[in-house]
Amino acid sequence: MPERPLPARISGKCYVIDGDTIQIKETRFRLAGIDAPELEHPWGNQAKFALMRLCKGQVVTAEISPEMSYDRLVATCYLPDGRDLSAEMVRSGHALDWPKFSGGRYAALEPPDARKKHWKAAARQKGQMHFFNKVPPKQPLTAETWKPGRPGTDC
């Protein structure tokens, strides 16, 4: 039996999966043009709860895009008052504009240092904070850097 094609638009109460994924009826959608941290990453739960607060008790309308993302349909989703969920998530700092897919549509909405906040959290989780340290890493002691009398350089 062939799959029934989806309509171009679906409305209904939604279930929030994570900071950039919702489900309306039986269909999961990735919010178009943004990237939010995954649940197991720093800020992931905060992103999910921010999206839950936006959607709670609301009828969400998903305008479905033709592309797929990680086996999910992509949609631009709106609240009844016309607010774009992707824009609201970026504006609040819980998601970042994804220019490859948004064409930069949400970039101006990003709070100052939002990218740095997300990158720092990801680096901290991966043990890569040295990329953010102001002090350069110590250089190995060589004949050129050896100075008599400096602690740790005399034999």
C-alpha cells in the first residue's frame, strides 16, 4: 500500500522532542533553519523546556518543506499569533541560526555571544577548553627558551 502524501500544512497541539524537533499528530518535524543542542549536550534540556514553554497549550501550524533532515521532515512552524518558533528559539539564545539551511534568515536574532556560549559548553563537555583559554599553552623547554636562574630550568 503506497504511503499517503502529507499535506503542505499541518496544525495541532504538539509534543516537544528536543530544542529543534516537535511532533504534531503522528509526524515529527525539525524546525527549519536552526540548530539547538541535543538533550545530552550542555543547554539541551534548557532548549527543550524553552520550546515547551512556547508551545504549551498552543495550536502549532507546520508549513512543511520538501527537504528532510536526519529522517525528519523540515517545517517552518508558527504559533497562532504568527510567531515563528525557529525565530523565537534563536531570539531567546536557545538555538542558533543555521545559515546553510536558513540562508541567514535568523542570524540577526542571535543574542550577542550566543554562538560562543554554545561552543564553549560543547568544548567543556569534550575537554577542549584550551581553545578558549586566554593564556597560550606552555611551550616545551628548548635551548632557545632556557634561561639560567629561572625556576625549573637549572640542573
